[in-house]
Amino acid sequence: MRSGETGFALTPRVLELGVAYVRSMGLWDIAWPHMERLVERTDESCSVAQLDGSDVIYVARVAVPKLVTLSVQIGTRFPALQTSLGKVLLAALPADELEKVLSEPSRSGLTPSWQPDPDERDAVLREVRARGWALTDQQLAPGIRSVAAPLRDGSGQVIAALNVNCHAAETSVERLVEEHLPLLLQTAGDISADFARVAAVPQI
């Protein structure tokens, strides 16, 4: 595991535990400076996650020391549907694959406060697809509020998700959406564009 002053990212050895390993760490190397700038501008923590079954697992993070309901570290897993990161990743799946993924039991050990039926779940994911980002407001646990956006490769495929998370007592939904979301969307776009450019360069 490598670390900076405020953040961490998984090494290839750790990622072999089950998370899809994206382009030999290229995505994380590219994302890192963008994530640090996003944290500086929002004063909130920022994470990258991927799907692992019906969970999201955190694979990169730049954190701001704050009191939160649930501790988040590299390798932490949460039920995907109740997180903004997970909603983004689930919304990108074909319908048949989505059902297969969500049929797997969570290995997070958590019981989320939000337990939607299939109709409500599908409506939420349709909304995420339509607007291109996801919001979670205390659906995983009290006090946790976040927005997330997709990270894409050069073909437009969603390969991970990026979020900004905050404490509900400190940051309103309105502030999260009006102030932090535009910065998040810009950062996710910049990371995706940089990743596509690097991936397009012939490897010697």
C-alpha cells in the first residue's frame, strides 16, 4: 500500500484479493493529483471505488480528518446500492448483470437503513443514468451524505466511481449539490480524459 500525506491507494498485491485491477495502477496514478485538488477545494474527503459483487470496495482515498459515523479506509466495503459510489456503478450495468450482482449477499457486515423494493431501486438507478451522477443522503447510515460520478475509459465504459462525502450535520444536501457536485463532475471528467489519453499512447 502506498500513501501520501492525506491519502492512500491499493497496491497490486492487495487488489488481487478480488477487486478488478485497472490498467496496472494507471488510473490511480492519474487520479491522485486531481483528487487532492478536489479535497483542497471542498474541504471534504474524496474516494474512488469499484464493485466487488454487491458491494463497493474503496481503492483510493484522500481524506480530511473529520468525525464520521462509519470509518472508511482502503479496502472498506459497503453495500453498493446504499452508497453514491455504488449507485453510479450499478447504474452502468446491463439489466441482466445488475440482477446477478445484486443477488449476491453483501460481505460488508452492515445492514443499511434504506432497503428499497425492486421498483424503487430501479427508479433510483434510472435517475442516476439520466443525470450522470448519484446522491446518497443517510441511506447507508445516519450522518453520511455524498455525491458520486463515474470514471470512464477511452471507450466511455465506466471503470470506477469518484465521490465527495460529508457529514450531514455539517453540509446540507443543497450545498453538496450546488457547490461540491460541479467540482466533482469536473474532476471526474478530467480524470477520465487524462486516463483515456494515457491509455491511447502505444506501450513500448
